[in-house]
Amino acid sequence: MDALSLLSYLAFFSVFAGIFAIMALGLNLQWGFTGLFNVGVAGFVAIGAYTSALLTGPEDAARFGGFGLPILVGWLGAMVLAGIAAFIVGVAALRLREDYLAITTFGIAVTIQLVALNATAVTGGPFGIQSIPKPLAGWLGTGLAWNLGYLALVLAMLGAVWWGLERLVASPWGRVLRAIREDEAAAASLGKRASAFRLQSFVMGCMVMGLGGALYAHFVGYIAPEDFLPILTFQIWAMLIVGGSGNNAGAVLGAVLVWAIWTVSGGALREMLPVAEQARGAALQVVLIGALIAVILVVRPRGLLGERATVSRHAAKVSPPPS
Amino acid sequence: MLVAQGLTKGFGGPPVVEDVSFTLARGAITGLIGPNGAGKTTLFNLLAGSLRPDRGTLALDGTRIEGRRPDEVFALGMARTFQIPRPFPAMTVLENVMLAPPGQQGERFWTNWLRPGAVAAEERRVRERALHWLDFVGLTRLAQEPARVLSGGQRKLLELARVLVAEPRLILLDEPGAGVAPPLLATIMEKIVALNAQGTSFLIIEHNMELVMSLCRPVLVLAQGKLLMEGEPEAVRADRRVVEAYLGAGIA
């Protein structure tokens, strides 16, 4: 492999790592900071991806849209629509406790995926949506330069999401979320309206996932229902558990690590296995990630980077106790 | 300041709290006693909004609060602690207390983006208040420790500080003395008296009769879900019905 193709591959790898990191940050807000067991990540990612693709894509006589709007409008729309969907789901389902919320969100994600598969007039059905515009492509072409340019965009988005979430979770607002996660009844007894905070956290997390979906769609240029299967939810969860839920740096680290293990193992399996066994080899990747989660949970149950005890960045320093 | 009329609550079977009416006077430390299973904690949950009464009314300083959510009741100035303390174990002792003051603008997520300076200033004030009450209950030394390291008695004190920082007018204490070592118990009792002198009213569930007799006036007696009697501690102690409720009829 020459230097150029290595660079190209690294750019490709990093774009995906960055997109996964954004999705993991969204999940971290919900699970890590609020204790909301969302197993429907792929559904909200799909809403973001399809929304942005439809808003920005060229008109297609065979289906609804596209509207040819600027790509930033598409990304914004992806967040808004994912947020609206999350609001509807949240109002109905957030009263449920952990495992029931998990079952409900899982069902919703499967439903969204099935809608994408069957609502051919909107989503293009099993063939999905093609020729999703690539930002700056007219300027950078479609080769390495574009990959690097897109990487810069993804990193900028990751930075913005990071900044926005860090400001939020290390604040009195984040402190209420943590309290609700720890003991909802006790938080309510101290005047906190748990349902409102849970809904805010859930909607915001899903909006971030929707943005991740939009970034994915415009990078690959083509989306189909099979991109949003439950395996995606599993991957994002693996990233959060490995990296350390309740810690945004952990979510990003986990995204890079798990994505690295995923791609390296995928490449190795392709090299090692005969063509006839490749499909079964892919299942080995899932086994590998599952084993990694098991090891992490035994060795470092809080993930590689655990959460900090102090939530609000304003509460860290304390004057020495009066002696 | 708190008026309960005909409070009734059942869980499918016979009522656990039945037709309970009483009035808590402003500035009083009222005791609530009764044998195990009398319905004391259920009554607390009804007052604090954790449970919705089947029947009856509840008014706090003239505002009807029956069926209101716990966070609404808290906002109206009535706070409660739990029989088994419920600290937020992964949060520091300091932040357990900083959580409680009502109406913090930093709890609205957008202010943390738009007005970080205002939130930082508010947090400094909240932190000072929290440290003041941690000092009051003697937990300053543990302020930056996660609450999970606290002993049972220290947890009781933390819950007290957490409630006090919000400066409620009426505090419901569920067995403040249970599982607390005697020196700590004396501290807690002192704190209650000191706060009461500053105008805070209390309703206290307690099994420790020494605590009840020395602190509480008047005392309500609950037995089998019904209000058995209400009176001065001496009168309650001497009452034949109360002794029977605790020990069973025929012994006294």
C-alpha cells in the first residue's frame, strides 16, 4: 500500500469514526447521563439520513422529493425531524422503566426500518436513495481531497456537538439528569420534574443521532434500509460501553476503538477466509465485539474512561474545610 | 399550616390509611407514632405527593395539594426525607446538596449555552449555600466524596442538609433517628430544635420514644391506618388505647 492510498484509507476510516463518535455522544447523553435505555439508535439515525437525503437530493420522478436544498439545511432538517420523532416517542414511552423502554425503542427502530423498506414512494424502498449530493464536491472533486475535506466537516460537527454537550452535562442541568438516573423518586422529592428532564435529554440525544445519520448519508452518497439494521444500534452501544458511559471523552474513544477493531477484523477475515465462508465470517465480527464487551465489563465495568464524580464544572473546587 | 381531611388510601385490600384528619400548627414539631404497619410512611407519601389519596383533601397554607406531584409539593415549601436515606450515590456529597435549591436557572439547558456567566455566578452562590448547610450538619470534610461512602447516620445528615438548603417551611422527617449512632442522634435532635427556633415546622415519624417525648408537641398516634389520638406527649404516653395499640389489647 503506497502512502497516498494509506492516507485515503485513513481519511475514510476517520470519517466513519467521527460519525460514530457523534452517534455515541447522542447515546451517552441518554444512557450515560440520564439512564435512558434507548435500543432504537438505528431508527433515529435512519430518520436523519433519509430526511437530509430527501431535502437536498435532486428531484426524482419515481418518488417524493428531493428538494435540492443546501446541504446544511438538510443536516438541520435531519436534526429537527429526528427530534420531532423522539418527542413523540418520548411523550408516549419515557414513563416506562429501563427494560420496557428498551423493548419499546427497539420496536420503534425496527418499525422505522420497515417503513423505509416499504414506503417506496418516499424512501425508494429496498433500493434506497442514490446520488445524495456530496458537499464541496464541485470544488474538491471526489478523490482524496474530498475525503479529507469531508473529514474536516465531520470533525467540525463533532467539535460542535462535543462543545454543546459538554456545556450541558457539566452544568446544573446535567446534575439533575444524573440525579434522575441515580434515583428518580429522590430527585422528584427535591422538586425536580423528572419527566421533563428525561424528555429533553431523549430528544436532544436523538437529534444528535439524526445528525450522525445525515453525515453518513452525504459521505456514502447512497442509503438503503439495510444500512439501519439493529446491528448499528449494537455497534454504538458497544462503543459507549467500551469507552465509558457517562463520559463524553469515553464515548469518542470507544467509537474510534470499536470501529478500528471492526474494520481491522473485517479486513483480516476477508483475507483469511475462502469466499464461500465470508458471510459466516462477518458474524465472527459480532462475536468479537461481544467478547470485547464481556472483557471490558469484567475488567473495567465503567469502561476505559469512567465518569467523574463531580457533575457541574462549577462545583469542582472546594475551599479547605474550616479547621 | 397543613390541613388534612379524611385522607384515605388503599392498595386493593382494606385501606392502609383510613379517614385521617389533622391540622399541623405553624412552628410546631409534631410527632407521628404508631406500631409497625400502622400506615405512617404511607401517610407521608400521601402528604408529599408520592401517592395519590383515594379520598380526602390536603391543604398547605390554603393551597390544595392532594394529588399534586412530589416536585410541585416541594416547590410549595414542603420537603420530606426518606425512612431509608436516598442519596445520589455516584454524586459528590456537595452536589447532592447543590441539586436541591429550587428555581436554578442553570437547570434550563439553554441558559448554559446562552448565559454561561450567569450560571457560573449562580453556581458560586448555590455552592456557598450548600457548604453552609453541610457545615451545619458537620459533613464539610466529606464534601467532595461520592455519597456512596457515607455511613447510614451520615446519609441521614446529608438528606437533612439536602432538604434544608431549599429552606422549606415544613419538613417531613421519616425516622431521623433510625440506625443512627447515639452521638449523631443527639446532633440531629439539636439541629431540629435549632431550625425550629428559626421558624421551620416539622412532622416527624419516629420509633425512638425518648426523641419523640423530648422534641414533639403535639403527637399524633396512628394505628391500623386510623388516627387513634392526638395530644401532648405525656397524655399520649399515659393513654390506655396507645399502649394497647403497641402491645396488643389485654396486656395493659
